[in-house]
Amino acid sequence: MDAAQNLKIVAFDPGITTGYASGVITDGKLGAVSGQAKWKELDLYLQLKFAQPRIIIYERFDFRRGQSRMELFPRNLIGVIHLYYQKRMAQGVPIDLFPQMPVEGKNYYTDAVLKSSKMYKVGNPHANDAMRHLLHWYTFGPGFKYNTNGFEPLA
């Protein structure tokens, strides 16, 4: 990546209420913002089409034996993410996809850490989970190769 180039990234915590964190890396610094929405499949697809991220990070869906009530809707949204990815790749547009385990985002980036770095959103637990996944990818995962100047919240 050229230092002057902007690299668009989006992270998702898919569910009935989907958390999202959008970021741009410029000159080695990630600027990010998060939110949450009750998107249906088409809504998510249109968001991806509008944003055209170069990198997509999402929380994987894990089936856990013995779980009494399992919400399967996140699988639909993950399918939409994969459809978008495959379509962009078929068009010759480079795009990377990074699934993460739920625990990956929560190990280091606790509420206290998000608050101290001004990346926490009060009353938006899904937005915070998406931000955890984005920051985990940028700090400890494959995104570390772009990290030369840390991160900051976007207004």
C-alpha cells in the first residue's frame, strides 16, 4: 500500500442488531467509527456496495452444543458478506476477508480499553464488539503490517 493511499476497512458483528466499525488507514494511522443497525440481508449488501471496502472483518458464527436458544440470522448476513466478496473478486477487484472468533475481539479490547482510547460507544454493545474486531485485526492480526501510527476515533 502506498503511504498516501487510503485503505478502507469494515468490521461486522452480525446479528439481529449488527454492529459495524468502519475505518480508513492513511499514513499508517487507522481512523475509525462504529455504530449498530437492524439490517436485513439486502440492507447489508447495499452498505457494502456503497462503502466498497478493501478489507472486511467479521465475527464468525459458531454452533455451540447444548445452547438452548440459537439465533441463526447471523449466518444469513455472513452469507451476504461472502456473496459480496465473491462478486468483487469475480470483477477483478482485490478484497480481503478475515473471519474472527468471538473471543478474539474481547481478549484485549475490553470496555475499559475502548473507553480509555475513546473508541467506546455508550449503549451500543454491538458497535463496541465490531470495533473490538477491527482493532484486534489492526493491532494483533494481519492488519498490524499497516499499523505504524496507531488509531484514533473519527468524529
